[in-house]
Amino acid sequence: MYRRVQQICIKTFAKNSVKFLRDNKFDGLDLDWEYPGAKDQGAEPHSKTGYTKLVKKLSEVFQEEAEETGKEKLLLTCATAAARHRIEAGYEVEEVCKYFDFVSVMTYDYHGSWDGKTGHNSPLYAMRHERKKFREWNINSSMHVWVELGCPKEKLNIGLSAYGRAFSLMAEMGISHGKSLARRKSSIGVKASAAEAGKYTREAGVLSYYEICELLKNNPSNRVYWHREMGVPYVSSKSLWIGFDNVRSVTLKMKFLKDHGYGGVIIWSFDLDDKIGDVCNEGPFPLFNAAKRELLILPDHLANANKKCPDDNSTWLLEHLGSHSVSSIKTSFLMDEISNRNNDYIKTELITKLMKHFLPEDKSSRLSSDMVKLFTELIFVFVTQAFTRTIQQASSEGTIQVEISHLEKILMQLLLDF
């Protein structure tokens, strides 16, 4: 009886979700359940399998609605746990990843005042001395766990935080029961409690990025240090410690994302960044824009390939694509660069659609295998590496050297139609 009721409730929720999303002109639904399978938070024993059933039904209903109406299929995404014990307890990873369009891993809040000691909010890598589960409390390890358990890399988004976790040290740095703390290079692991709430965020132990910038401006004793092993900054003074992200660490994390082939990035949250840019003096939304700028930079293997263009013109490739001239597109300079890449997940039908958009029908039937490889690689770059609808603006600002707005627009529409 319970299972029957559960199925009815899930189906009702899915149907109502579609109506709500369409009525309000949303693109899709993001599931943020924190967390299925978490017994310490009151989760029911069956919540792990129940989550899979919910996701599967939502995906089916979204697909059915798209086929019946001819509209673009609603997106289905989720925000998920970053810690291994939460992932293994709460998700049938390989199964749920079949149904989600994107899986956003909340790779922050690894440490906070609840630990009773200092620790970084969102380290990229582990420290050498960390042991057991703590060695996996970082972005690199969390993403690896999701891949290890069966989720495709291109569906995984990493999480950025536009806030820091702030600690009030229980003893001033340098004096602790008569012993010097100066040898603790990063002062990580020092006994601490939640720092005083910020003026705007009003939560003990949490400071927005702009509040951290303001704090650094107003008190020169608060200094920023860089942790080489973890790849992140922190603020340290006699009585205060903050683990946070800045433009440098965000850029490093985006390079990590591209190097490992992950799908994209989320940020929590937009309002915690320096909106106007007058506090941190890094321009409006410095963290968001740092991520965007880095994602818009071509990967090294393509940047190097562009240098081999015969006329040494950075717009050569895409100018010729726009001209619909097959004979003038020279693809051999890219083939060596991409021959070892595995792009099996790019569907042939999608490439065929792309060809028809660019080329007259009589020519598209005579496409060489090199051309197919070339377009496959372009799809990989402009779509899976999080090239968004902001590309045209970024190009006009000079953040990239190639004109790609026309191609990007077509690619995005193709993906929506596919």
C-alpha cells in the first residue's frame, strides 16, 4: 500500500512541477535535497531508492511533455553532497546520473565552526598531512568520488562559494598555554569558534566576499596568505581566521575544471559577490567574472592549433565556417591535436544537424571524416566547457580573440532542439 501511495505522490509532484515551470516560464527544475540517506538528519531508510524513483519519474514526465507539446524539454538538475559518506548513503549514482542533465556538487562547507577548529571552506586539493576521511574533503576528491561511482564527467558541475567561513581563535596567535603558534604556517587546525556575524550577512561564522574585502581594508593586521597545497587563500591575524575564495583561486579552480573535463560550475551565491565592485576594487562581480573569463579561454590543445592556421589570423577558422565554404576550410592543422581525444558521447545526429545549419544540402553530403572530427571538437569546446550565452559580450570585451557568437548561438539552439 505504501509503495502505491509513494508512486502516486511522485507522479503528482512531477505533473504539478511541469505546470508550475511552464506557467512561470522557467527552464527546468533543480532538486536540492540535503540529503537523501542522511540518517543523522532524520532521513528515512528508503530515501536513497526513493530519490532515484523521484528523479526517474521527473525525467519521464518532462520527456513526455516535450514530445506532446513540441516544446523544448525542461531541464532536470540537482545540487548534491560533496562528502563520500553522504554520496554513498544517499545516491544510486550511476542510475540517477542517467536522468539528470547536470549534477552540481556543492564543493564547499567542508569545514566550519561546527568543527571547533579552523579549516578551509572549499579547498581544491588535500594537504599532505591529512588522513582518513578528511583527506577527501576537497574539490578534487569529491569530484573523483562521483566519477568513480559512475557519473559522466561532462554532467558534473563543481561548486564555488562567494563567501568564507570565519573563525574566532580561542587563543591569540602566538600565545597558547605558553607555546608559540608561529610554526603553524597556515594556522589550520587551531581551536576556534564562529567569528562574529557580518554586518550584512548576519550569520556567525560566515562572511560574504565583499565583507571580507571590507574587513581587509579597515584592519591592516588582517593579512591574506596563500596555501600552496590546497590552492586557496585564507585570512589570518592574532584573533581571526577566514578560509575563502578570491579571483586567483577561482581562476585556478576553473583551470582544474577544464583540465579534467567537468561540465561546468555553480556559485553560491550571486548576491555574496561584490556586486558593484567598489569594495574589493576588482570590478563588478569579480568572482563570477573570474570564472567566466577563464572558461572562455580555449584549452591549450586548441589554442596551440590555432597558431598553425596558414594565414595566422585568429578569426580565420570561424570566418570560413560562417562563409559556408567547404573548400576553404583547412582542417588538417587540428587533426593532430584532437586525434587522441575521446568524443564518443557526441552524437552523430547532432553533428549532422550542425552541418546542415552551416552548409548547403548538396555539400553536406560530401563531408570528410576530418570535417566531422573538427565539428565534434568544436562542440566539445563550446558546449561541454561551459561556453554560455555571455560569449558575445565577452568577445566584445576582448576576453577572447575569436569571433564565436554566431557559432555559439547555433550550437546552443541545436542542443535545445536535439
